[in-house]
Amino acid sequence: MPQTRDPTLDTLLDLDGQALVVDPAGRHWVRFVVTRVPVTPDKPHGLDYSLTLHGPDGERLAGFDNAHPVARQKRGEPQDHRHRLRTVKAYDYQDAATLLGDFWATVDALLRERGIIP
């Protein structure tokens, strides 16, 4: 059965190369790097992506990407995972809209924990 095209994919692809300030003081920012790649077992959705939140010093505080496998991911399995501070866990990629929603929820949670937003 052919795979149905993800209608939210264009929104994600349109964010490629964007960097956005996400706090009132302008000290935290997010960056999006999203490109199409051939479909493979480790990138079954045909995307190479990195969605990251950075702190004032440029340190990555959180992110979702598929650049490398993480613990318990075998070669040839999807490499999708998320970073939150120093923790890295596998991420179950569903579609572009879910990825964006999960990323923004993580950004909001971290900024709230740090007292940056109410």
C-alpha cells in the first residue's frame, strides 16, 4: 500500500534555515534545519531534521533530530530522538505536525521551568 503524503510536511520544510527568538529578553532561540533525503530504514519519512532550543550562551537545551542513533536503537532502525538538557531518548516520529507540537511543548516546558515565561 503506498504511503500517504503528510499534508503538514510543507510547513516543516518551510521552517528550514529559520532561527527565532523565543523569550521576552531575547536570550533564548530556536533553530530549524530540515531537508528532504532519500527514504531509508533509518530515515523512513525521507527527512533529515534538527529542531533545537538554545540558551543565552548558545548551548543546546533541547532538540529533536535524526542525525545519529541513540541507546537501544539498532542500525537500520529509525534514528529519531530527542535531547532534553543532558538526556537523550528515542522519539517515535508520527508526522510533521506532531513533531512540531512536541518540539514547541518541550520548548515551553523548559522556558517555564527556568522562570523565563509564565
